[in-house]
Amino acid sequence: MKTLNIGIIGYQFMGKAHSNAWLQAPHFFDLGGVKPVLKAACGRSEEPLKAFADNWGWEEIETDWRKLIAREDIDVVDIAVPQHLHYEIAVEAVKAGKHVFLEKPMAMGLEQARKMAEAANTAGVVHYLNHNYRRCPAVRLAKKLIDDGKIGTIYHWRGTYLQDWITDPNFPLTWHLQKEKAGSGPHGDLNSHSIDLARYLVGEIDKVSAMTTRFIEERPLPNEHAATFKGGTSGTGMGKVTVEDASFLTVMFKNGALGSFEASRFATGRKNYNYFEIYGSNGSIIFNLERMNELQFFSKEDPIDSQGFRTILATEPEHDYIANWWPPGHIIGYEHEFTHAVVDFITAVKNGTSISPNFEDGVKEMEILDAALQSAAEGKTITLQQ
């Protein structure tokens, strides 16, 4: 049995999701003789880091990410920290010959993304950008239906990703609301997922036009307990919000399809509403993450008197990944997508192959995200260079 030693940097929301995935993968999937080992966890605050490591089974802790990367017993660096830290950590990790499992969004902008991809390709390591929704079995079924020509020529993509966790004006000014740490607001955080799915399912994007807005200009400063989705943790004083609260994009795909993207953290009642519709010449597909085991499919090939959107429960062994889980009809959840990503990542490392989305995909995605912000600032349509 070959071991693959993992070092994770970050221990909050994504650190937990990633840890669970590394733990679960060998229990449910055949990893070809490779065993991931939770070798070391890294974070700035020793006490909560130690509690995290003990809870998830990480063998050791480090409070300096450079020391973690320099360790000869670390094979993979899992980066689960805010995106303003991604660039330096990822570049140093690949230069040290480590494979990198990186949480999205990739970077603070296109220039950083290009340098990260160049460094990773030069180093010859496996690099992965974690857009976990690609690995929902229902989304994989959508890809198969499209590739098999079941919906014909694609005309329209409509993507929307909505949350409501900052609608309270007393929600503190966490790092997510600060441009110097987050780069952008829901545009990067949420639209990056939608753009990845659109590229995966529809194709590359040619032109972008966008609008953004900010609904609340100032918020209470946070204390040390403030974190993603957690309200009621304000410090003293007020600070300026420097990212957008909502972003709307319209795009032209290179294949001629039209698309729209809507991202907001001010959609009252929506907790994690990741939804898309794809309309083609011979059929249509609808996916809703809140019903992630289901895919709605319309086919013009059905008899006219019985045409309509059918709901497919993607829990059969024939659906991607499902044979490794539970019997048909026994649904899986959000955390399973991360496990699927880990399984595919380990397979790529074992076989010396690439995995998608990777840093090259991240460059293309970041070009679209940056172009959209440029469009919103300048009030014009941007044609991409990729």
C-alpha cells in the first residue's frame, strides 16, 4: 500500500469539508493501492488548530505554512484558506514539488492565475481547482446527455447562484466583504462555480457584459470569532464594504449560445441555491443543487402527447460515482462531491495524469471573472482574448 501524505492549510468551513473527503475516500472507493494519510494541518492560531486536528485525525500541526510545504513527508498541499493567500502558497508548493488541491476561486486576478498555472506546469505536478459541483452525479448525467446529443444544439444557458447570509446590515465585515482579501464578492465566490459549470457543459465564452451593485456600504467590524455564515460576532466600530453584493452577467459563448449568470448574497430565503437551465434544439436540462440527486430532462423525441420535463433520480449504479455509495434511491449529499474530487485527484496523482478543472481552467475562469468586473466598471461589452 502506497501512502500519500496530505498537508492541509486552513481549518474553517472548507478545511472541514476537505478533511472529511480525505477520510471518506478510501472507505468507499478503490484507490488503486494508494492510501491518503492526514499528516499535518496548518493554521495561524494554535489552540483552535489543535482542536481541529484532533477532531479530524490530522497527525500533527504547523503554524507556519512555509514549514509545512518544506516538509519532505508531505506529498500534497491542500489549500483551504481565503483567496488572497492562494497565490503565494500555491506557487511555493508546486516549486517544492508538491501536488496541489486548491479551493476556488483560484486567485485575486488573472495575472496571479497565469503565474500559478505556469509554475505548476513547469513543476510537472498535479494541480486541481476545486469546483466540487462538477462531481454531482446529476451534473455528470447532464454532461453525458449533452455529449450524446440528447438536447441537440445548445441555444441558452441560464445560471443563478443565490444566498442570503449577509442580508442583515449588522452582519460583520468579515474577510468575504473586503476586496483586498476576497478580490470580489459573490461574483468570484458564487459566479466562479456557475462559470465553471457553464464551461464544462456548454463551452468556452467569447464575450461578457456585466453589472454589479452594493446594497450596504458599511458594516460592523468583526471580532475574532466572525466567520463564513456566522452572524452576531461583531467587534466595535464600522468599516466600508469594498466588494459587490450582487453581480449579473450576460455572455456569448463561442458556439453561438447565449448565457446569463446571476449571483447574490441578498436573495432572502435562499441558502445555497445553485441552479441552471440549458435549452437546446432537441431538449432541455434543469439542475437545482437543493435537489442535487435529481436532474430534470425534456426531450422532443418523446411522443407529443406525453412530452414534458421528467425528473431523473441520479442514484442508480450506472450514474457516475454512485455504485460506491448506497443502493438506488438512497440519496447522497453536499459532502460527497468533495469525496469524488479527492478520489479523482488521487487517481491523477497515481497515474501521473491531469484532472479537471485544473489551474489552466482557472486561468480561463479568471479571465471571464475579471472581464465581467471590467465590463461593470466601464459599461461596455468585453471580448475575451482566450
